[in-house]
Amino acid sequence: MRPFASTISLEEARRRLDAAVRPIARVERVRLDEAAGRIAAADVVSPIDVPPFARSAMDGYAVVAADTRGASRDAPARLRLLDRIYTGRLSTETVVAGACAEIATGAPLPAGADAVVMVEESGRPNDREVEIFAEAHAGQNVGRRGGDIAAGDRVIDGGDLLTASRVGALAAVGCADASVFAKPRVAILSTGNEVIEPGEPLPPGHIYDVNRFTLAAIATAHGGAPESRRAAEDTVPALVAALDACAAADLIVFSGGSSVGERDLVVDAIAARGEMIFHGIAVRPGKPTAFAMVGGTPFFGMPGNPTSCLSNAYILLVPFLRALARLPPHAPRTVRVRLGRRIASAVNRHQFYTVALKDGVAQPAFKGSGDITSLSRADGYIEIPADQSVVEEGAIVTVTLF
Ligand code: AMP
Ligand code: MG
């Protein structure tokens, strides 16, 4: 057994991770249908006016506003009906003084007209004439050409997160695809002779691989493209070969083999191929977490225990991956509630303690670092700083929700 030389604080670990992250530079084009949630790699300038033509904002009558001066229900303006204009068709008529055209919402305003009177303010005494019951002013109910976006306007800034509405802006100016930053390729690999792929028979002394799936789920949810590998054996050559196989990734995440048991060989594999940035953090769970650079590629060595692994994935991997992917920082929701039972915490370790919310009270849910149900049965966690050893029953705590 080789003990930890020392652990670093959570704050120091975060500082070193922040210093190591290089936001992805690779760019790709994606179809607009796949652009939501991606980060724009360049400004987008509109080649067209939106709307591309002056259009009616109402179902009603396109008129010359001056013709409606003084119009009321008692003294309607009477106009000659020239045309019926539906969407997608230009009228060949010109609306001259004393005339009007029926027009649908979204249809092009005919030449000569400068206002639309909504249908509710009109009457139809006969087939050829229209009565207008209210005065219209020029521009009324007319969507001006380029009023939304003018040709040459910037609709997207490089670095923008493409939300549903920004994808909509791209569609409005006719873009069929978008230039976005590539999703970081995240190579995910479990280590351990005992680790078996779910779906396969479970020989005695073996367990199913949990971490590969929790880590892939995290990677997908936070802008990464996970690439899962089969679990590697606990030998230095096997781990070095596994590292080499991940050379094309933007981020490598191993789990297991990162603590101080004699079979915990990730440290040796890193010594052979890269530079350790830290190994051992004063957090609980998740102390045996390593971070290294392997030939320019960042490497996380997560603990094998599923709860430790996932807890540190939330706390350390998510911020790192989001920065790598150029996503805005994750802002998990928090709630302030009463604690249902006293919690004793390890001194000198920043503890993440999972809780389940029941009837507005936070009930401790942490079983052990090895138990996935410590997380899967929890709604979130509370943090207990390194210098605090106990949180009393009834205390108001801040729960960060998953
Ligand atoms: P290690 O960090 O390799 O010493 O593993 C600590 C504990 O986590 C051991 O009980 C392992 O069997 C278990 N473990 C390691 N990797 C995984 C995994 N991928 N899925 C589930 N449990 C694991
Ligand atoms: Mg192991």
C-alpha cells in the first residue's frame, strides 16, 4: 500500500482545474435541427431583411390611412374592394384613394396601402364595398420590411449558446446550418479486473460497471460526446495501452484504480505517460481523485466507488467539461429547508452529503461511498465545510438539487 502523499483542498483542486482548461477550438457545421444547445463558433450576419416585405399584422383591410379620417360607426368610410390578398402571393393591384384590399395576417401589403384596419372595425354592406368604422393611422397593423432584422444585422454572436429562440433567429434569416464548436470527445473507461459489462453473465467476485454509465450520462448532459471503452485490467501495461487508445480524445476520464491499494495503478500509468496535477482531494466522498495532463489531454482519474465517482463528477468534472465545451457555468437549483436528522461529518474534509426531500424536510440519504443508491435515492446534497464536524437536526440547510 502506498499512502497519499498529501491531499489538497477542494478550492485548490478547483483552481488547478480552472488553470488547466483550454476551451475547445475545433469547429464543425451542424444542420439547424441539431444546433440547439450548441455554442456558435462565429457571428452570423443576416443576408436578408426580416420580414422580407411589408406585411399585414392582422386579418382586415389594407387601406390608405388618409381615406379613414373621421371614420366612426356612425359615419363609416366607404371604400371600394379591389382584391383579396392571401399569404404567399403579391397583389397586382395598387390601392388608390377610395379603395382597399382584403388582406390576411402575414400577407404582403399591396402597393399604395399604408395601413391595415382589422376586420372587427369593418363592415361589408355588399360584395364590392367595405365600411371602415375607425380612423387608421399610417403604419397601423403593418409589419415593416426589415422591422425585425435588417440585412447586415448581426443575429448571433460567436460564443452564444444556441437556445431555441436563437435557432429561430437563424432560421428566420434562412440559415440551414450553423458553425458551432465541436463537442469535446470524452473517452470514458472503467478499470478493474472485477468490472463486467451489464448484460453479460456475472462471474463470482465480479460487479457490473456503473461508472462508465454515470460518467457518460454526465458527459452527454454537459456538452460532451462520450466515447465509452471496455473496462481495462488492473495492470500498468493495460492502463498505459488504454491511455494510448484515448489519444484522440479531448478529455479522458478513467474510474477506479486511483486510490492507494497496491492494484491501484492509474498513478503508475500516468507516471509513464503524463504529468500528475493533483492526486487526493480533502473531500468526502471522492478523496482518491486524480487530475493529470497526458500528452496535452486533460485526464481525470475518478474513484471507483460509484457514489464517490459520481459525486466528484458533479463537483469537478461538470465545471471542467462545460468550460472545455464553452458552455456557460452550470447553475443548479438550490432550496433552503430544515434538516430531518443530525449529520456528523469528517473533520478536515469538505463533505457532500446526499439528502432526499420529504415533505419539505431534507432527510439524510447517504449510505456509503460504494452505494449508488446514496445518490439514486437522493434529490440533492448539502455541503459541510472542512472546519465543521456536525449539522444539527432542525438546522436550515441549503440543498443543491441534482
Ligand atoms: P477502486 O477505486 O478501483 O479501488 O474501487 C473501489 C470500489 O469501487 C471497489 O469496490 C470496486 O469494485 C468498485 N468499482 C470500481 N470501478 C467500478 C465501476 N466501474 N462500477 C462499479 N463499481 C466499481
Ligand atoms: Mg479497482
